[in-house]
Amino acid sequence: MRGHWVNEAQRDLNAVMTQSHVSKTEMSIFGGDLSDFNRRDEVIALLSNEGYKTGRLPQRGPMPGSRLPFVLAVIALLPFASKAPAQATVIALRGATVHTATGAVIRNGIVLIRDGKIADVGANVSVPADARVIDLAGKEIIPGMVDNHSHIGAAPEDLNEQAVSFGPQHRMVDALNPDDRGWKPAADAGVTTVVTGTGSGEVSSGEAAVVKTYGPEFSKRILKEVGGLKIAMGRKRPDRPPSTSPAVTAGLRAMFIHAREYMDAWSRWEAGGKQGAPPARDLGMETVARVLRHEDYVRAHVHSASDIMALLKLKDEFGFDLALHHSTEAYKVADEIAKRHVDVVGMPLFVRIGLKEEIMRSPVTLWKAGVLYAFHTDDPVVQSKWFRYCGAMAVRYGLPEEEALKGLTINAAKIARVADRVGSIERGKDADIVVLDGPWFEPKTRVDLVYVDGNVAYDRAKEGK
């Protein structure tokens, strides 16, 4: 409330001050000296009831409506407008079934949001007297969903540098557009965080970014500017080498060897007291070096079992952290993936379900093998609004409901290395929350509300979708 009327007051002040001289006498319109007059209740009453429209001050008699802009301008100058501490914003979501993605389902639960964070969650949460309580009886709450493989946020023309095969130094964050049309549909569907990155036209196309899909200040929406190095296994364009799977694997091996040599050159220069000229900088090798130092990880576009095994051998050789993406035939080598503690971001892709039954069962097969598994849309391949149903298809093929939800939320956040902020409903985490009118995996269920950092990103009651 306070922020609303102070902002309006400031706007009117700017207009009034350009047209008239504000004298000290005029500053006494409320009666008495401003410094010792308690006006907070009067001001709130003025701006929250008919006084706002008529210009009447409670118990102070009528005031012409034409004076209202000046009154607002005076309010902006009052001591309490600038000196009073900001009031904590507290919201209590009460009565829904809460799926935290990390613990047991909470029936008739309460999620308490304070200053954009989850302050508490449970069945017996104490709700402060000043909290805004939202009754969600009969609804279901899940964490804001995390799509671990997307391409929204940038122009398609910026996703692949076709002139080169190896571009690890390219960064998706440098191409992100705050006004991209992909953000809103994702947020409206409850996808509150995406790992969005470059394409698969190159063998190594650069670093992804981890970004929230909604928020007033774009720089604060970026959770990670460096969110995984993209490589793409398999055959490439026949008119430009490398074009075969063995050539791609050999090129990646050479890239990692070169990065090791680059790291060694810098280590020798530093160990020698930094005497002489330092090694020439190479932005691509610096990127790969961060991966070899475990400061970043590889997110690999891969489909066939043979390419997966070639990549796992590269991991054995160079020791980098790895997540397999798409992973169409990962089910064929589930044990090999599991014993190396490699993560998988995989099938099914909802609306692209013309796949073999074994592929559709990939989530449950890999889960049983002990692999950390998450879903993705590859948007625009599949639009973000269908993301929830990727998990629903996995339920249809045997994955337990709560495990499938993890694949849409906390598992995806863990793989993206942002699970300290998002992916579950726990104390201290960002208040990214989705309210649904039924079970999350049911096709007929619709999103009612989406919160990102405690702010309403989508309200179906207002948008009518």
C-alpha cells in the first residue's frame, strides 16, 4: 500500500513543481506543523477510500478535487514517506495439498512467503496477523518447475555459429533478450526457471545460462551466467568436418587435451614467478579449463547408445562432470551411466511420443538404476507449456508420481547446480510456486497461480486462460 501511494505522490510532485511555487504556508494544509503532526492514518484513509476520489481528508473538511495532485505531492515529502522502514510482505497460501518435491505430501498445508522467500511450510504453520491469507482449499501446490534444456530467450539466429565447429567460448547470456516472447508462455505454464543455451550445430557451441522466466529486473533473474558447456555428439553436416561420430569424438578428445596443455602452460608460468610473457589467452580453452577444474560441467546433446558410451569414455579419460541430454538410448546403457554418477536430462518429450516403448520407459529404467533424472522441452522443439506433461507421460510408463515431479523440479535444479535457490518448497528458498486446480499430472488440470520470488507471475483469474 505504502509503495503505491508514495509512487503516485512522487509523480504528482514532479508535475506540480513545474507549475507552481510551493510555499511553507501551503505545506500546512493538513493543519499544524508537519514535523509534529501524525498523518499516517489520515493519509492511508485518504488514498484507500472515497477520499481518494473526492479529495476529502478525514475529519479535515472538504478539499477541492483539483488540489489532490498537490496533496499527493505533499505526501511524498512527509518524513514518514522516506524514513519509515519498508514493511515485510507476508503471504500465506493456506489449505492446499502441498508437494514440496523433497518430503512427504502435506495435506491442508500452509506455505508462508516473506520477502520473496519461503519462510515456512507445513500443516501447522503459525500465520502472522499481518499476513495476506489466500485460501486454496481443494488446490494443489508444487514448486516452480525447472526446464533443464531450453533455447528460449534469444533469437534463433544466435544459437549456432555455423562457421565454426568448436566455440566453447560462446555464451548464451550474451544473446539473452529480456523481451523475448518465450519467457511469458513458460512462466504462465509454471516453468519458473530454465537452463537455456546454444544449439547443436557445432561440436561445442558454448555455455548455457540459468534464468528465471519472470521478474522486474532482468539481471536479477539470471541465476547463473555460466550454466554448463554444451557439446553435441553424433554425425554432423557432411559438407564440413567433423561429420562422423568418430571424428566428433576425436575432435572433443583433442579439445580436452589442448585445454590440459593450456592449463599446464599457465601453471608453469605462475610457478616460475610469472617471469617473462604469460601464455597467450584463449577464451575457448579457458572455458574448457573451468570444466576440467570442476567449476562447470558438460551438458551433452546425445542420442545413440554408441555415442553415449564414447562420451562416457571421454569422461573416464578427463574426469569432467557430465549430464546427458535428450539421451534417447540411455536406457540401453543405464548401468554404465549410473556407475559413473552421470545425470540424465531425457525423454519423453510430450507431443513427440511416436517412440518405442523402451524409450518411453527410460525415466523409470534410469531411476531404478540410480541415475538422477530430469525432463526437458528443448523449446521451441516442444513448447514450454507442455513441460508438465513430460513428467505425466513418465508416470503413465511406470515412474512414481513424486519421482516424476522431482524430474520437473528438484532433480533439474540439482543438475543445473541451482538447488540451493529453486526446485523445491523449503525454508529459505526462493518463493517460486505453482498453484493448480487438480493433480499436476492430469491433462485437464490447469495452472491457477504462479509465483516467482513471491511475486505473482500469472493469475488465471485475471488472464482468463
